[in-house]
Amino acid sequence: MDGLVRFSFYAFAASSMAIIAAAIAYVVFGVGRVRVLRQTLATSTGHTVTSSQLHQEAGPIGFARWGLMLTWFGMFFAGVAIVTRWIAAGHFPISNMYEYSLVFLFSITLMYIVFERAYGVRQLGAIVMPIAAGMTLYIWSLDPNMREVNPLIPALQAGWIMPFHVGSFNLAYATFAVAFAAAILFLVAERTNAKWLPSAEMLDDVAFRAVSVGFPLFTLGLILGSVWAHDAWGVYWQWDPKETAALFTWLVYGVYLHTRTLRGWRGRRSAYVLLFGFAATAFTYYGNYFFGGLHAYGGV
Amino acid sequence: MADVSVKTNPKQSRSMLEVAVDKIWRFFTSVRNAVYEIAFLTLLVLIGTLRGSSVPQWIADTIPALQPLVDRWYAWDVWRSSLFAITLAVIAVAIVICTLNRLPGIWTTITNPKVSTSRGFLRGAETNAVYTLTGTHEDILGSIERVLKGKRYRVLTEKVGDETHFYADKNRFSNLGTFPFHIGLILILVGGIVASVYGFRDNEFIIPEGSRRNVGHGTGLSVELNRFRDNWSAVGVPIDYVSDITVYEDGQPVKSGSVRVNGPLSYGNATFYQSSFGIAAHLSIVDSSGNMVFSDAVDLGLFTKRDNPDQPAGVARLPQENAQLVVIGPDSDPFNAPELDTMQLQSGQLWVSLESLGESTDVTGSGGEGVVLTQGQPTRVGDYTVTFEREGRFSVLQVGYNPGIPIFIISVFWVLGGLIITFYFPHRRVRGIISDGPDGTTASIAPLAKRDWSGKREFFTLVEKWNETLGTKPAIRLPANATDYDYLRAHENDAGI
Ligand code: HEM
């Protein structure tokens, strides 16, 4: 490994440690304190009755603050890893799953921070950051050869479009992760009326806002992808499985947006559509494992 | 009986038609049905996508009884199926009808909204603010209006008895945003249809260096290859190859540029891609009376000698002479199957043979009448004198002609623009009544933000500003989830909140 590439790898390692630590901190905060409240009552007949009750409270806020700081670290070092690798390779790092996933790490930490700042719902971190942490574990599990810089196969060398195509998709995936987290919290809040969570209405709004950021980005990603396909292969759309998997995901979020305008669907059913949508997102992301075809990256 | 039915039938059938139209109209205007339609399309896309993977096979391996179904799954080309086309068509129709149906209502909201409201609405709203003030309605309205205008609201007022009602909204065009978006989706489909009906693709458009070739298909375009350049790595792998071309339209040069792998050149709806390249021979052919009948490059690449695939071949056509000259070049890889190289041509030599036009595009090179040319030496071939002037190269381009491109580009702007308007400029509305009562003048204000968290948050920021301009704090009815709002949290201990 050449010096800068190695530096980039260490930056990734630092980022992944920060992200895993952030995930732990947020989970501790999110799960909160479960306390058993025991009450002893003396009854008029002279007996004593003990009743015990599970009681959940928000976890120590300090953990969430730590979590946020570690998330900033994770984002910063992921950014450093991308930029140094970009410099070392001479092209935007998207030539294999290792590089592609670095972009995702940056995107998900960035989007998480944006949404925590906008709404202050720190419990989201207890779901989003473990997803990010899972992603770092996935990156560690990839073939170490991918950490080397290899020349880009010609099809991926398409100038300025590629970074925007990949960037908008990754940002969209990241916001969909936020929407997914909000949908889960929504379902919890709606059922349990949990005091440690914001209102279901607010969580519904968080999810919608996340999709209202992610859906246009995803749309842009699809469009840039087709423009790029036109430059590279001469056709805008080939019905390649990776393309249609993205179309599938896009349509699921289209369904979500319409359910929100329907009485009786908005709320719980919309939240279920979001859970399904995130599964579709993961399917698109890991589509390379299912399909051959034009989007098969080096090493996957 | 018959009499009666004859009399009522015309009227009845018209109303039945009306009923039918009404039913269809309602079917297509229902957003609930739209959800089902999009969900069905989503399902089709999933089925088509998985067809490109081993997932169906995995299902059959797990549940062997499903094997026949899985076989049919793999056999079904979803994207070209009529079910898929019909689904898209239904969605397109639904979008158009839904748009037509909603437009008048939305337009009224924009241009002529209802200003007056009722106390019941204000009192029943999830959240509201009631200010108790002194002053004239005009002064109070002025203060309220200043805040709203500062936040880009439009304010409309109406006197109802001795009350002053007002309605304020911002981003009133937001609800129109879904129209360009949905229409843009239809336009993308239209672009795809136009491309597949009127477009074409030519995967082997060959131009020798220095020559010009017609694109054909009624485009009036032709392309000249000015120069071909290639770079090779030390191990003999081509790194880059570039064709410098000029595009002509109706004989006039209209665009020049280079075409490389992944770097196409577009002119209008035509796009030229670099595909591959090969060797071309520049020939001149002079007839017995000394007239030049051919002076151009012949690409040796489309054909090979039939019994030796390493020998490239080509044809020079002489339509006026009703003749063609078959040209075969030297073996390009002498170490591969040397026994096939019966001609033993050296570099700088060509084997040619004269035939009548169109006799056989299948270049056999096995005819006896062949003549070997040596570069620069005029040689008699039949009634002609043929000279192998020099060796050059040809470039193979792909030509894509897609008249759907302008439609696609326009629809992209519509789709993205529509999304931005819809999502980032949401319509916000506030209603209020200023009235006189025993305790003074009250201004009751409420947002139209049912189940709209952000809408209520915006209202609270307005309240904060009104508190400043009106110089007092209102009685606020808090939404059930009041603690979610930073503003309220910060003001929890203040009087009135
Ligand atoms: C079946 C045909 C369709 C019909 C009848 C339809 C109808 C509508 C209507 C009436 C709205 C406005 C809802 C409101 O503002 O209250 C809407 C919003 C929207 N639709 Fe569609 N639609 C159709 C297809 C699609 C498709 C295929 C997509 C893309 C996946 C799509 C994406 C959207 C989006 C992004 C919005 C904005 C949602 C929002 O304002 O929150 N629609 N649609």
C-alpha cells in the first residue's frame, strides 16, 4: 500500500471505531433505564400488597451527547478517508464495494447529524447508528485486496457524473435509514405511548421529512445514472436488474408518499411501507450480490 | 311493456353512459386506487428484477413444488409484456384524470380562497392563540400582518358583521408542484416510446480515416473521420482510442470533435460512440479510358477471408461500373494457424479480385482471378488499373439516434422541479378573527395544520413574533404533544403558556 492509501485506510479504521462507539452510546441512551418500581401498600385489612411494574425512562443524556460527538468523528474520518483515497487514486473512490461503502458511511453519519440537529430526536441514533456500525463491520469483512487502489474499469470513468450519481444515491439511502428509524420509533410510540419518546405525530413528520429529502435525491440518482448510461453505453435505460431494483425502491417510496395523503393510511400503514422501503433499499444496495450484469463492480 | 321501454330507453341509456363515465372518472381520481396501481407496478418491477437473479431458483430449491411456477417466472419478459404496458398506461391515464380533477380546486385555493372562518373552527383547532388587546381592528391587523408579510405570507381580510376575519398563506403554488412532477413522469414514458418508435441504433458504422460516410435512415447526416489515434500500453493493451470526426448535415459541416470510449459526441438527437477500429486500404481505380472511378479507403474489418479468419477483407463497390473489387489483406497473426495462410501476402501487399456488383458479399478470396497489389504500384485488374495508395485505419462507431432526448431532458426538469416545489415550499395557512368583547378586543388565530407537526411549529414561531409586535402574550391552546416543540419548551414557565 502506498502511503496515502494507507493513511486513508487508517482514517476509515478511526471512523469505524467512532461509529461503533457512537452506536453503543446511542443504544445505551435509547434503551434507557428500565426500572422496576415496587410499591408496598398496606391495605385496610392489615395485609401488605406488593406490586411491581416495569418502568422505562430515557437513558442518561450524557450518552446521547457522547454519541453525537462520536458521530461527528465518524463522519469526519470517513470524509478524510474518501478525500485521501480520491487524491491517491486520481478518481472519485467508487471502484469497488469498499470505496462505495466509505461514501455510504460518510452519508449516513452526515444525514443523521442533520436530522438530530433539526428535530433533536436523539433516540433515532439508537437505530441509525447501529445500521452505520453494521456497515463498518461489513466493510471490515470485505476482501482486504479491495483496500488497494486499482485502476478504474473504463465504464466507471465517466467524468463528473459518476460522483454525483453515487453521492446522491448514498445520501438517499442514508435518509431512508433515518426514515426507517423514525418509522420504528413511530410504531413504538403509537402503541406504548412511551413517555421517553416524542409524539407519534412528530416521528411521522421526521420520517416524512427524511423521505422528502431522500426521494428527490434518489430520483436525481436515477436520472444521473441514466444520463451516465447514455454516455457510456448509448442507452438511457436497459432494464438491467440493478437499475430496475432501484426503480422498485423508488416506487415503494412513491407508494409511501401517497399513503400519507390518505385518511386511514397515514400513520401506521405509512410506517409499515417505510419499513418495507428500507428493506428494498438494502436490496438495491447489495443488489450486486444477486445480479451479474453491467453494475457488477470489481471484486463483487 | 315494450312501449314503455321504447320511451324511456334513450333517456335511460344516456344516464347509464353518464353513470359509466362517472364511475370511470371516480376510479381514476381516487388516490386510494392510485396507491393500488403504483403498488401493482411496484410488484411487477420486483418480479422483473428478481428474474435477473437466482432468487426464484432459490425459492424453487427450497419449495420444489414451485419449480414449474419459477420456470414460467424466468420465461416471462416482464418489461416487454402487455401487462406491464397496460399498467403504465393505466397509471398515465390516472395521473391525467387526477390532475384535471384537482386543478380547479387548487386553483381556487390559490386565487380565491375562502377568507371568512368560524369561531368553532378556531376553538376546535389543535392549537390556537388568543390575544386580548386594546386598539382598533386596523392597528391590530396591521401588527399581525406585518409579521406574516415578513414571513412571505399573503394576507386577505374580510369584514363579517363587526368582526374582521383574515386568512394568510404562503407558498400557495406548492400544491401545483405535484402536476409538473406527475406530468414529467408521463413525459418520460412518452420519451421512451418516441425513442423506440423513431429512434435507431447502428452498431457497426465504419468510417475509414479521411473518408465520409452517410448515417442514413433519413437523417441527412454524414460523418467524416479526420484522424484516428490510439495509445497502447507496454503490454499491448489499448489504453485509449480516439476518432476525430466532423459531422455534416445536408452536406454542411455542423460539428467537429473527438469520440473516445466513454466519451461520445452528440449532435442533435444523434450520438456517436467509439466502438473499435481496424486497418483500411486506400485504393484508386482508373478505367481503360483513364477516368478515376474510385478513390477512397476500403475498410478491412467487416469481413475476413472465409478460410482464414486472420486475413481481413473488404469490398470496394463501383456502382456505376456495375462491379466490385474484393480486397484481402495480409495475415494479421502469422503465428496463429500458419497453414491457413495460403496467399503468403507481405505487409504492403493486397490481394484483389474483380466481380460483378453484389455477386457475393461473402468474401471467399478463393477465386482464381485474384491479383496481388504492391503498395504504390499501379496494377492491371481486368479492364481497370488499381493502385494500393497507402494503408490507413478505419474506426467503428456506434450511432444512436434518439429523438426522445429533448423530451427526456424537459421531463427531468419537470420531475425535479415539481418535487422541490412540493417538498421544500409547503403550503402554510393561518386563519383568524379579530372581534370586540366585554374584556376588550381579541385576536384568535389558528393554523390549518391538522396532523402537521411542521405546520404547527411554524405557527409557534409566528406566535413568538406576534408576542413582540403586539406587546403581549396570548392564551395558547397547546397541542397534545406540546413538549415536542422547542419553542414551547423554552417558554413553558412564561405566563400564559
Ligand atoms: C396512479 C397514478 C397517480 C395518481 C392518480 C397520483 C396522484 C397523486 C396526488 C393526487 C397527489 C397529491 C397528494 C396531495 O398533495 O395531497 C400525489 C402526490 C405525489 N405523488 Fe402521485 N399519483 C400517481 C402516480 C405517482 C407515481 C407513479 C409516483 C412516483 C413514484 C408519484 C409520486 C408522487 C409524489 C412524490 C407526490 C408528492 C407527495 C407529497 O406531496 O407528499 N405519483 N399523487
